[in-house]
Amino acid sequence: MTNEREWIMKPRIAIYGAGRYGTNCVRMAHAKGWSIVGAFNRDGPKIGQDIGRLAGLDEDLGVVVENADSADYGAVDADIAIVATSDRLAHNIEGYERLLKAGLNVLSHGTESYFPSAADPVLAAKIQKWAEEANVTFSASGIWDMSRIWSGILCAAPCIEIRSLHHASRTNLGMRKHNADLAGIGFTHQKFQATRVEQPGPIGELYKLIPWQVTAALGYTVKNVVERREPMLFDHPMYAPALDRDIPAGEPAGLRVLVDVATLEGVSTHAHIELGLSEKNQMDFMKWTVDGEPSSKVHVDRQVGPPGSATSLINRVHDVINAPSGIQEVHKLGPPKHSALVS
């Protein structure tokens, strides 16, 4: 392991979570000639398998997947650990403690890890303490890095006055059964109200962190954040590929998240985020609009899923290794950069 703050051209990487995102990172790192030196997963059939084979490579990498609960992290000779397990800080905190205390920089795919102090100040303080004591860095990245966080920051760059900011997005979650369930696609109204509106469910309270972080990154003092959730409804049937059936008109076809952010300076930020079925030929998009002087707009069409998130993680590896110790949110790391010329 290294604690030196120097540019490491071929970083040594540990993978914590050998699922879709973690194995995508393995393939991409290996293609660049970067070393995978450790792999960890919860107990199950992946334990004992070579991470190269699990990632779909035609060769062993000589690194077997270890049980995350019993591994010796002090023996891991890595510069950074990529964590691809859960979105919630509370679910990831044991892994973060293991990795940070072992002296590894941590780059997480967890949604709440983009902005830990907003998601859970108590757990954020623990992460900060562990990272500072080990002189390592904690950060998070993924598809939100460019498409949601930095696109909003850059949208405001030309302005000398800002009155309000607006974020809108649409993400098609109807292609895979797991994602359809996250968005409540095909639920009855009663089930949707109970499990996605009255309760946060698996993704409630996550998307409010987007406008919150962008507003804070622009220098404003956030005083209040409110998230509301409601079903996406259509006036005609919508086919749900993951369920292989039509969702009748007027039935829940996704989750709409509405967020209002208020600041002490009087500037407000609003988000309108749709996670559900899309009309035929509609692309996923992220959009930021700034009402200011001058007004400004940034529109991002993106590739969703593991490839786009994994590439974002890979492209942040050197930034995190070379960043100051402690929690360094992506808005502190500078704009994301491609790694096409990095090997």
C-alpha cells in the first residue's frame, strides 16, 4: 500500500463487491494494464473464484474473491479500493471501516457516498476520522459524476447572477425486473403509496442529494431540503419489457421525485426526476437550467447502466489517489476527465 500523494500511472486496485459494476471495473482496469490485487464479496458462490473469470475475461488474474467478513485487509497491497455494493451509507459502513483502517483510498459507487455529510452526518464523521487517521481519501463516483453533479456546476459557470436552478431528468427503469421494482412499476396505487410515497423505499431520499450537492458546491448555504415522491401516470397503456405486460392507463408506471432546496442567500434549486417507463425512442437525459444573468442550460444524453458508471469510476481513480486525505466529494476533485490516453 502507498500513502504517497503522487501520480501513480498503473494503480493497484482492490474490488469490494464483485457484481456488475465491480466486474465491469475489473475488465476496464485490466484492459489498461492496471493490476487487480484484491477482490472481496459477501459470502456465497463467488467466494474462491478467480476475479478475472468472474469478470468475463478469458484468463485467470491470480486473484480469488475473498469473503469480505473474514478477509485480512492489512495484507492487501493496493493503492485504492473500488466499492460497488449498496447505495446506503449504513449498508456500506462496515466495508468502509475495513478498507480505510487498512490504509486504502476508497472510491465508492454508493449514491449516498457522493455527499456523506448530507446523507448521514454521524456516519460521515466516522468516515472522515478513519480516512484522516490513515492519511487516505474517501470519495464516490459513477454516472452521476458528470451527468448530474458536474453538469449542474458547469451550467452555472457563465453566470454573474443566479436566481434559481432547475434539474430535470428521465431514466428508463423498465428494462430489468430489479429496476422496475425499485421504481414501483406495475404496483397497485395502494402498494405504491405505502412503499414508495409514505416510506422512502429503496431509492427514496437518494435523489435529493443531487440538487443539494450542486447548490452547496456553488457556494450557497443550504437551509432546507424537501423531497416529495409520486407515481408516474400515463393516459395510455405503457409496455413494461421487464414485466412483459402493459401497465394500464392511470396505473403506476414509475417514480417521480420532486425536490426543493432553499438557501440562506435566497437562491432556490428545484429537481424533477422521472424514474420509470419511457415512450418509444425516448432517450435518457439529464438537464440543468439556470435562471440568472445570463441564463444557461446544459443537456446531457447518456448511456445508462454498469458501463457508464464503471467508466466514471475508472476515470476518477487517479484523482482520488492524489487528493488530500479525508472525504473529498467529486465537486472538490475538479471536473471529471477521460482516461483514453491513460494506460
